[in-house]
Amino acid sequence: MPGGKERELRRRITSIQSTKKITRAMELIAATRVVKAMQRADASRPYSRRITNVIENLAAGGAEVNHPLLRKAKKIKKVGYIVIAADRGLAGGYNSHVIKAAERELMAHQAEGKRYSLFCVGKKSNGYFRFRNYRIDHSYTGFSDNPTYERAREIADEVAAAFINGDVDEIKMIYTEFVSMGTQKVVVTGFLPLEGTETIATEGEGSAEVAASFEFEPSPEAVLEALLPRYVEARLFGALLDAAASEHANRQRAMKSATDNADDLIVKLSREMNAARQASITTEIMEIVGGAEALGSGGDVEDLAAILTEVSSDASPA
């Protein structure tokens, strides 16, 4: 049927143009949110540095406690995994990279005969492991793109309780670290048990000489014992903020790529539609010429064909 292909291509172009508007809007939204997420991540770092500096001061003063969060099991039988992914997709390889890294760690420990416990943050990690029949002990959703300290404290409390109660012997955290707008990397790091206070202190920027002169009330050990849970919360909150910024950065890049691909596809289909339109006009000209020949118009046929050819050329878009 003449013009059928042209109508089909026109419908496809219209559909792609509508999709392009959506991807473009999502790209702009992600660009706005990634800036806010970066600002939140930067704003949280002074708090983490301050906690680390205080621990450094306590360590320099000789304070040490036998805190449950510092307990190291003689034999690792069960490992817990905090897997931080997103609640939504359309973020390129952001979710899959984190989930695959967590699954590799989990399978490696299973091969060693160790059991596991999953703490899944985000619907994507929860859905992936649940679909593959992994046992999920704790699930946290609904805040991956805008985490709060209260949610970080909630997760940290449950993770710390599982470790202190002996339900797990070791806990690892898998998340995406935000390095820059163009660089984010998946990190697999030990979460619990905490290293000794001397090791934590090496992360700080304070001065050991000055630290020794501080006085702590009621005692350095009591302060350190109260501070270690806050240190755990701060580490987890920092990871959540890094993951949120990485999610928005990956979504921005993915939506920009989708928008660019839509532009390329529209150009390609427009050319095909123009060619189909030209073919349809040519076919109609040939039918008219053929009808004129059948009627025996004689020498007028050539003049008619030339006129119609010129008209079809003018009608065809560039």
C-alpha cells in the first residue's frame, strides 16, 4: 500500500521523540541531584574526620578498651555483607557492578565453607538476591538516592547487634565510592570488626604530640567506648552518601547516552522516511505516465513525465 512504510516510520519517529523528552528530563534531574549529593557528601566529611581525630587523640594518650566492636573471631564461620545499591534502575551499570562484586565475594566465601548473612540496601540488590534464592536477613529500601543519618544509624545498630551477638564473625561492606563526576569505583571493604584504635588513628590528620596533652572526662576509656559506635555510624553514612552521588552520576551519563542515541535514531529514520516518500511519489508518477500511454496521449506523455518529475523533486524534503 503506497505510503504505508512512510506512516510507520513517522509513528516510530514520534515515539522516539517522546522518549527523548523523558530521557532528557531525567538527565537534567540527575544533574541537579548529583550536585546536591556531592555537597552532602562533602559536608559529612568534617564530622568523620573529627571523630577519627578524637580517636587518634585517645590512642596517643594510651587509651584502649576491650570493646565488642573490636572483637576478632578466632575462626571466621559466617560473614555478613552490607550491599549498597539503588532503589531504581536506569543508571547504567551502577547496580550490576555492585551486585556482581558482592556475589563474587559471597560465592568465594561459600567455596571456603563459610556461611553468609545479607544486609541489602536498595530494592535492586534486594530483588536480585531474592530472585536467585539467596537468604536475605535484613532489607532497607526507599532512601538510596537521599540517605539520612537516622537511616544510617538504624542500619548500623542492626549490623553492630548481629556482630556483637555473635550471629556473624565478620562484616564486609560493598558500595560505590564517588571519586569524581567521571569516576566512581566499586569498593569491597571490611566493616566489622573495627581495627584497633592505633589503626583507626592513622586515618586522622591530628598531631600525636598535641593529643597526649588532652584530658578526657570521665576517662579516656569511657569516651572511646562511647565513640566507637558513632564511628561505625559515620562510616556507614559516608558510604551511603558516596553511593547516592554515584547513583545520580551514573544515571546522568546513562540518560545523556540515551538522549544522544535517540537523536541519532531520529536522523536515521527521517532519512528512511524521506526515501520512502520519494519512492511513493515516483511510483505514483509512473502510474500516471502509464495511464497516459494507455490512453494514447502520444507526444504529450514525455512533457507530462518531465513536469511530474520536477514536481516530485520539489515536494521531497532535503
